[in-house]
Amino acid sequence: EVQLVESGGGLVQPGGSLRLSCAASGFTFSSYEMNWVRQAPGKGLEWVSYISSSGSTIYYADSVKGRFTISRDNAKNSLNLQMNSLRAEDTAIYYCARGFTEFDYWGQGTLVTVSS
Amino acid sequence: DIQLTQSPSFLSASVGDRVTITCRASQGISSYLAWYQQKPGKAPKLLIYAASTLQSGVPSRFSGSGSGTEFTLTISSLQPEDFATYYCQQLDSYPLTFGGGTKVEIK
């Protein structure tokens, strides 16, 4: 069974940093592209970042470019999102999602709250 | 960036109704469009990909059509478990984008 489990969310002050992780199981992680998608409270979905299966190709939304860094460890079946210079508008549930032409599996999400 | 405009943003319908949701792209995206269903407190669930391909395990009352700039999601006979918010997503080019969502509520 495919499982994606996010962790690392929490309360952080504006300007602070947080590192999210997504533990993958039930499939050959190294063969799949991965993404982060977020959802602010009561709002719609926003794609955040993409990483290819090897990690060689990476894309970011303009809203996070230069502040967030996506990475993966295929040996540990793990996807990461390093978030720096956090702002109030980054407050959201962050989901990891598998796929390239569609997002077929999603984690349950981890809540990031940026507030003083 | 490619903008996706969903309509309507809110829809009130009864069990058994036929429901159609439209997603318009600001430029052509071929068939690189997916539809998701999201229920409160849950992660989105893939329904349709490549504009018209039904994801495994999704009931056949869901269907998708369209290409280029105009797409539709149709629920042929609305069931109680279908009351949720639906999103379209373009996967033609980065940055990937989602439509604003359509909330389907019970009439």
C-alpha cells in the first residue's frame, strides 16, 4: 500500500525556519517524481515545488523561490522541504504528493503556522 | 503562468442530479489536466487525469472531457458521498496551477 506521511510542521515566528519531511513507503520511491502542495486555512490548493526522481530537476512556485529548498534522499525514501525566511502567508497545511502528469497519492498533510 | 478558472465556484444540488463543473485555461494545455475531490479535513483525491482518464477505483459516474482550453467534470448522478470541493489542475507547464475550486453542497 502506498503511504506518504508528512512531519515537521509546527508554530514558527516570522523570519524563522522549518524543515518538513515526507516518508514514503509501498512503492519504489526512487522511480517517482514528487511534489509539495499547500493549502492556506479555508483556501484552495497551491502547488509549491517539484523534484524529479533523481533529484536533478527542480521547480518552485514564485511565491517560495529563493526561500524554500526541496530535496530527496532516495536511499531513505524521504522527501524534504527546507523553509527559510517564513512569512505569515506561508501558513498552510503542506502536503507531499506523488506524480508528474497527475498527483495520484497524497499524504495527510502537516500544518505550518507562522505567527509571532 | 497559466490561470485556471473554474465555474461555478459554488453549486447546490440534490442526490441524483447531473452535475457539470467547467475549468477554463488561460492558454492551451492539450490534455494535461487533472481533477481532484477534497472533503473537509482530508487530502485531495485524484479522480480524473489526462482530461478524461478515470483513476483506478473511482466510480464511473465521474467523467471528464475537453482539451486545449476548456474542460468539464461531470457527475452523472450525484451521490451523498460526492458532496465535496472539486479542483482542476494543469500539468502542462511550470508553475503548475490549480483552479479556485467548486464546492458542491446539498440542496
